[in-house]
Amino acid sequence: MPFSLHFSPTPPITAPSPLSKPFFLVPYYHTLHAPKSPLCSSMEHALTHQGKQEAFDRRPEDSQTLPLGLRRDAMPSHVAVIMDGNRRWARLRDLPVRSGYEAGVESLRKIVEICCKWGIKVLSVFAFSSDNWFRPKVEVEFLMSLFERGMQEDTGIFFRENIRISVIGDLTKLPKALQELMVNLEEATKNNTRFQLIVAVSYSGHYDVVQACQRLALKAKCGLIEPSDINVSLMEQELETNCTEFPHPDLLIRTSGEFRISNFMLWQLAYTELFFAQSLWPDFGEAEFLKALLAFQQRQRRYGV
Amino acid sequence: MLREDIIIDIFSGWRSFLRKCLFRVLRVGPIPSHVAVIMDGNRRYAKKKKIDDMTGYDAGALALLHLIIYCMELGVKYVTAYAFSIDNFRRQPEEVQKIMDLTMESVMLLTWISKLRSVRVHFAGKLQLLSAEIQDAAKRLMESTAGYNNFVLTICICYTSSDEILHAVEKSCKEKWDDGIGIMGYDKGNDYERLIKVEDIEKHMYTAIAPDPDILIRTGGEYRLSNFLVWQSSCCHLSSLGTVWPEFGVFHLVWAVLDFQKNYRYFAKKKLQL
């Protein structure tokens, strides 16, 4: 049949494709050739751990605090945030840039509290990108001291609220004291189960894939694997997000109205729903977060089917 | 209408003249060098028009043809289109077969266009998943157009970013292995010099013939990458349009370019940084 660039007179109406069905319910018509999608591991993961939701250490009041309109069964397990707009927030108020960052930390604390309340299991925040090292030295030093101060001040809260802290990124570039603090905090909170906060510092998606590649190459050199053995599963074991049970964010929120990912978690964002909020990060509160979650719950996630 | 007549019709006539005038105005500002598209919404278009999904895909193919021509006229150098994902094999067999048939027809049409306008055509993806017939046709087209560089069209077929990255990682490991180079060596300062770098992975990507996209357009109103160019779109502008793909026209492209121009200052700064 030649390339049909016009409609035939009365085409039949066929039954709609099963767009809304999860991929695992759609029969495999081409199982011989189609390799397993990287989604499969995260979806299967989500399904097997659905039954373990109740095992999470939740306070009794958490189950009653979901706002109207949000469905508990459709809550994202992992939310990622690009906290953009701190400097613009400060400039709009004729404040120094550091005030913007401090307001950003307050905003983060509120969102962490809301995530704990609403049953979101993992929150990843893009605190400091590999590209941010190009910023003025004074600003970078202030940010490093802000991270140190924030982690020290909130240590008590992490233990009290049963929050696990994980830090991802190239920590070798950070001041030694901050590196030690982060490593110790990670170790001390590793058995906390209520909620996990992943802080990406000196991180980029490219860096994450390259370091995973280097680890795999080292394993190949040591004869543990062949280069041809490298697959999705091996790759994900070496990515920095191997610190969590839910490495793939379901929802990515970026504030300040910019429509880009800025090199955050590239591999992991393959099927993530993106939400771009207009407000600046220090102004991003419960109402905006609710809007993002409601939008997420209305999305049809087809995963290519 | 015959397909060649349709191409000639798009390239000539008063509509083409008006378009060129409009593009001349747009070119006062910066034009993206590389436009990537996720062509979503063909089935929704078919449902809306009360036609079958297969005809929806035909309309989608026509829209892609229009986009290629518009981009050539606008001065865009690279266009990358997400034609078929590895995940799409899970769709109904007749849908998959339709897309394969369209791919074969497109190869023939692109062969004709490439001679007309010196277009380099590249198929990016795990091509071994295609039938032998389509593979051979695609490879012949790629070889015959390899010398053209006026305009580069990349069709991502049997593609996912995850597969592309894994392929590039495997190639990088094998390359270093074959060269007999240790994975970790010492530089003069006695620090570890990691010999697998971003550039090593990037050169083995399926889409390595084109630079990173400046703008990634997704139609259909969804906000997600669906495993398309996740590595390459790290810093590019994302544009989601509510219109379904078969209805994507010149004004949607103009809107996307204006959106890119509004954010151009950031990208120019980024390029200087790199």
C-alpha cells in the first residue's frame, strides 16, 4: 500500500487501545525481541512493595491528614525537587542572596514535614549541582556553611521523626568537615524507616552515570562481569540512587517557572512526570505542593504502551 | 495525492512564500540549532476525529514531514524525532505493524527528499530489533546520505535513552579494555585520573552525530520525557504543547521558537560556561 497521506472515505472505528492499563497487564506480543524496559524493574519494585506500605513506621495521625482531593493509593512514592529561585526571591525583596538561601531551607523543612504527614516515602532535593561550583566563591562558601549548619541543627529532628538522610554527589569536592558530617549523618540515620530525604550535593545526572560506568568497568577489569553483561539492573546497582528502595522519582517538581531539568538525575527521570511551578522555591508551600500532587494524580502514565 | 506531489506542494506555492516571510522575521532572534520532538497524540487525534488509529499514524507521519520542511526553511540544522520506543513493542500488534510499514514508506520518501535538499538521515536506536528488510533499507539510506551536512534528520526508532546509555557504557568499557588501558591510572600529581569520562560515553551514543538539542517539544499535553534523550536534554528547554501531534503546524513551531528565544539568555550563558 502506498504511503497514505489522505483519509480513506469511511474508516472503521476500532476499539480503543488499553491505554490506561499498567504495562504488566498488556500481553507481550513481541516477547522474542523486546528487551525489558527499565521501567519494569521500578514498576515491579513498586508492586512488590505495595503490600509493605503498612510496614512503614507511620504515626496514627498521618492516615487522617491527607487533604481533600488527594488519593492515598495514587500518592507518588518518590518526589524529586529542583529548588530553583532562591536568589531571585532575595533580589525581589532587596535582600542579600544569603537570605534567599535561608528562606529556601525553611521551605525545604516545611515540605519535608508535609511529605512525612502525607505518606510520601522519599524526597530528593537538588541542593547543589556540579555546575554551581562556577558561582561566586563567597556564595559557594556560604552554601557549604548553610548545609553544615542545617544538618547539625536538624539532626535531632531526623532522629525524633525517624527520617533517613542520604547524600548523593561527588562529595570529594566538599570541605572535609562537611564530608564527615554528611557521612556520619547518613550512617547514623540509615535504619530510620519513616521517610528518606536524599540530598543531591555536587551532583549531576552525567556524573552519576559516569561514576556507575567507572564502577562497572572496574568490575569488568577484575573479571567479576563481562562488558556485555552490563544491563539495567547492574547499572542501577551502581548509580548513587541505589541508597533507596525507590530510585525512580514518580514526580519531579521544578520551581521558578524554568522548563528544564538542569542535569538532575537523568537516568532516573526516564518516566517521571514533570511539574513546573511558577512560584519561587522559598514561596513554594503546602498549597503549591498540593497542586503538584493533584496534577500528578490526574496524569495517565502509559510507559510507552 | 502522490507523496512527491505533496512534498513539492509544501515547498512551493503562496503558503511557502508566507512561511518564509514569517521565518525571516523569526530569524531576527536566535534560532535553535537542534529541535527534538516527541510526537505524542496520534491515537488521541484518531479518537477525536473518529477514525481508526492507523489513520492517526498516517496523519502523524504527514505532520513530521511538514516539520522537517519547516525546520529546513527556518534554518534549524538538526531535527530528532521519537518515532518508536522499545516500550512501544508492547502495543497492539497491528499498531506496531503499522508503524513498521510507515517506517518503510518513510525510508523511501526520505531517500527522495535527501537528494532534493542534501539531507543527512540517521536512524538511532537498537536497529537489530527491526525486520531485516527495514534494517537494510535504513542502512542503505544512512550510507547514501552520510556525506550531506546541510540538514541532519535523526529518526529514533527502537530507541530508549536507557538502552542508548547502556550501549554507550558497554562500548566505553570494551574500548578501554581493548586499548589495554587501566581504568584508574595516576596523573603527575599522584591523584587518580579516571579514564572513562563523559566524552567517552557521549561518543558512543546512538545520537552522537548531532549536538544536544536546544529545545525538546512534546505534543499531547504530557510533561514527561518517556525515556527520550534523557542524557542529551540535561540543559535543554522543554516545551509541552497541548495540541496532539498530527495537528502540529507552523504556528506551533513558531510558538516553540519564540519560547526558546525568551529563554535564550540562560542557554547562551550555559554554553559560555561549558
